[in-house]
Amino acid sequence: MKFLTAIKTLLVNYLNRGTELYDDPEKRHRILIINWFGMVGFSITFILGINAHFQNNDRLAIVLLLSCVLFFLSLLNHWKFLKQYRFETSATLIQLSLLALMLYLVYSGGANNTGPLWVFLVPPVMMFFGGLKGGLRNTSVFITCYCIIMFYPDNQLLEASYTHEFKTRVLYSLITLTFLSGYYEYSRHQSFQHVKQLSAKFEQQALRDHLTDIPNRRAMMEQLNYEYARVVRNNYDMSILLIDVDFFKKINDKYGHQCGDEVLIKLAKSFTATLRKQDMISRWGGEEFLILLPHTGFNDAFEVAEKIRKTIQQNPITFDDKTIEITVSIGIGKADIHHSVDSAISQADEHLYQAKEEGRDSVYPKVDKIA
């Protein structure tokens, strides 16, 4: 049992070799197929080559063992250049090796004229490696070559001897398998694209606030960390604004939660309309919003905050024919090479508290208090 488990582990590790380098499922799929077919192709051609040698069919043995070497070289090339995504070369080498071997088996008959039976490997393998378009192209080229070799007048391009019925049956079966493999590859690709689109849609939904339809806290944290990496790399400042709606609980209590939701929705639109293109707003939680201001020092951040505060103060919100006056308090935080994102958020939170202590409807700190 332990031996079988060890074999299974080795096989799984081999097949997944290199897949951990990529998040793209399509690339991971291609790497796994190269690992799998490279191993299978190497093993089968090696075994058949040795068998042909012992049956004194040395020419077939040489061709099979040469194919075995080519499959092995494709794996070496694949592993060597894996991190640079150059395994396309390995996929091409595997396909060319397979096509050449199949055409030789058609020409020579292989062992006891059974060589053409291996050609049914061509359509699925070409689809796996080349996708629908590339797979159909490569398979069509192979079928054309098969027809030329098999049906050339007086069998002049054949070393083996086949009946006409055998030639046509193989051809019809090959064409049928090509259509089936093509349809499977088309269906697989369509399913993959559908799943990919759903995944992107759900990921997008996971990064947006369902009420205000602006980025949520998770999305903002990702952007803050991304922007802070640029701050450290390029040594410039960035600022954040932490905004809280004054007396929001009273709005809910007096007008109802539906009105409170409408206030948040309209505030989000107002904030968005006020900001610059490079800025980003998010709903931080409850009635709090956080705004990221890249390439912005404290003084410029204060000007943006004051513009937002005045815009909200001067534009009451209407709900069910009721005019609701809204004000906000804003705290400013700064991040630079000496102050992390967490430090900037904590600083903005402290300054927001100070803005509320000063009577709300204000920005803190004031420009003349900024160090």
C-alpha cells in the first residue's frame, strides 16, 4: 500500500511539475498535457522500439527510438525554459515528432501492417496542443499527407500493402474522430471561457459594495498596498481621506433606513464626481468612506477634502419630497517611505475623531496645523 501511495505521489508531482508557476488555468492545463504526453510518448515508443529490435525489425526500432529521444528532448526543453513560458516549443516538437512517426508507420506498415491504426492518436493530440484552430489545421495537413501516401497511383509511395477497403475505413474513421475531437475542444474552450467570465464577474462583485456600487474595503486595501509599493519605489507621498457622515444614526431614526441607504448612495455619487481621475473611493464600512489620493501631499489633500466637505454641505439630499441637509467630517492621513498604509489609516482615523471633536462638518488637520 505504501509503495502504491509513493508511486501515485511521484506521478502526481511529475504531472503537475511547473503548474505552480502560473495562475492561469489554461497555461496550467497546457503544462500538464505536455508533461503527460511527453511521458506517455517517451515510454510507449521506447517499449515498442525495444520490442521491434528483438523482432529483428531494426529500421522500425531505430525510428521508434529516435521518436523516443525527441519526446524526451521536448520534456527537457519544456522544463529548462518553463519559467520563461517557452514550452510552446516543446508542444511543437511533440506534435512534429508524432506526425512524422505516424506518417512513417503509414508508409512502412509498422509491425505486421498495424502501423496505420496508431493514426487515431493524431486528432485528439493536435486539439490538445493546438486548440481548435491549430488542431484542425495540423490534422488536416496530416490527413492530406495520409491520402497522398495511401492513394497515390500504383501504391508507389507505400512500402506496405493495404487493401482499398482498409485505406478508406481508416480515412473515414480518422475524419470522424477529427470532427469529434474538434467538437470536444470547442465545447471545452467555450466552457472554460464561460467559467472564466463567471469567475471574473464574481470577483468583481466581491470587490464592490452592493449598496453604493463603489469599491469596498477589500478592493481599497488591495489598491492601497499596490499604490504604497509605488510610493516606496519612487519615494513620493500619498494621502488618504477618511470620511464619516455626521449624525447618520439620527437620519436613520428620523427618516428610516431606506432613506439612510439613499443618502449613502447619493453621497457615493457626489464623492465620485468631485474626485480627480487618479483618485479612488471606497465604502470603508457603515457610513464611513475612504478616499485614496495618489501623488498627493498633506496640503493638496486638505484642499481636496475641503472641496468635498463644501460640496456635501451645499447640496442637500432630497428623499420622498424631504430635503435632508448632510455634513461630513474628514480626517487626513499620509503614507510615505517612513509611514506605512496601516499607519496612514490610523492617523486618518485619529484625525477624523479630532474633526468630530471640533464640532463636525470639518476637516482635520487644518493646513496651518500640518507639520
